[in-house]
Amino acid sequence: MMRRVYVISDLHGYYDLFIKLLDKISFNEYDLLYILGDICDRGPDSLKILFYIRNHDNIILLKGNHEYMMQEALYYGIYYDDFDYPSKAFKLWLANGGATTMENIRHYLQKDKIKYEDYRVVRSAFLKNLYEYLNNLPEYLQIEVNHQTYILVHAGVDVNISLEKQDVNTLLWIREDFYLQRGDLTKIYIFGHTPTALLNSDHSFNIWLDETHHNKIGIDGGLACGKAGQLNCLCLNDEQITIIHKES
């Protein structure tokens, strides 16, 4: 049986749409799914997505800027014990949608059902484990499917620098300085981070194809954009595109 290879990005807490997608593509244990970061924040069920991914060895999560913000927030919270007096990193994460993820965590740890002293102990252990997981996520991957080389990354790369020398802020935050540039024409870059409505001439949230250099594919369907948006999925074996609309 041929292994199908899929790529999605920017789930932003929409667990139900994620499961609908897996059902629609009949995702199974022989398939492989890459998620290009930002599974968390803003949407309602970030923690459920995280648990699902960690329970499936054939789903590979890359680090997005939201995982990075969470990672930095947790670092200061854990090692400086400042959850009651939040750091700048923690406030930044909360302000960018992390408040919903933190509420997921509090609910999961049953904050309102146990003594605060016990909750602090449980919270510390849970968040240390979560921090280590986030800290060790890859920031980009290079893979090959059907003799085509793909660079998978959350936001993009500095096309003037080798992959091994990329700065983390570039990989997680870059926009125009990546997708408007030429890059390596022997590879195809697949990225999220920038909603495709900002890339497509018709302002749709459909997958964006670089019609100038023909070596970049944007797949962020804008689930973080309020009521709009959709979940885009690309199969690298046959270029089949699957879409789950937010209202579906």
C-alpha cells in the first residue's frame, strides 16, 4: 500500500474541523500528515489537537510562531514561577490568542476542583512536559515525495541563506521577504502563517500557488480570521486538495 503524504497548517484550536478532515481523506495508520505549526490559540480546543497529535506517530507537527510564543511563556512561568505575576512573554502569548489555550489547560487540570496548592504541583509537572515537547519541535523539514523535494516550514525562509543557518524568527514570522522572492527552483516550499486571502488575487482562502516562480505553496486557510476561513489540505502524492469550511 502506497503511503499518502498530506500537509496542513494553522489549525488554531479547531479540533472538530481537524477530525472532519481526517475522516474526509480517510486518514489511516499507513498515511503521513505534516502540520506546519499553529495548532493552538484562538480556537476552542487547542489541547485536544495537541493530545491527538502526540498519540499518533504518523502525524508530525512543526513549530509555528504560536507554539513558540507558548513555549517562551511556559519557560518563564515554569522556571521563574511567575504565573501569578506574568512575564512579558506570557502576556504576549495571552494577547495573541493564548488565553483560550491556557483555559483549556486549566480545565484539563481541574483547577476549580482541587486545592490551589495541589493545582500548582500538577500544573508545574504538566507544563514542564509540554514545554519540553514544544521546545523540541522541528522548525522546518526537507522531505521528498515522488522525486520532488519539498521544504516544509511555518512562515518561510530567507532565500539567501542555507537552511542550516536560518534564524528561528525568520522561519516562524517572515512574510513578503520570503514569498515574493525567487528561492531555490529545484525545491517547492510549502508554508502557512500568512492567510492565503492575502496572497490570492481573488482574496479567497484557497491554497495559493506561486504563479511567478512556481516553487511556493501557501496553505493557511485563515482559521484564525474570525468567522471566515477554511482548513486546506494538500496531498503531495497526487496534488489533491481537500477543503473543510468553517461553517461545515
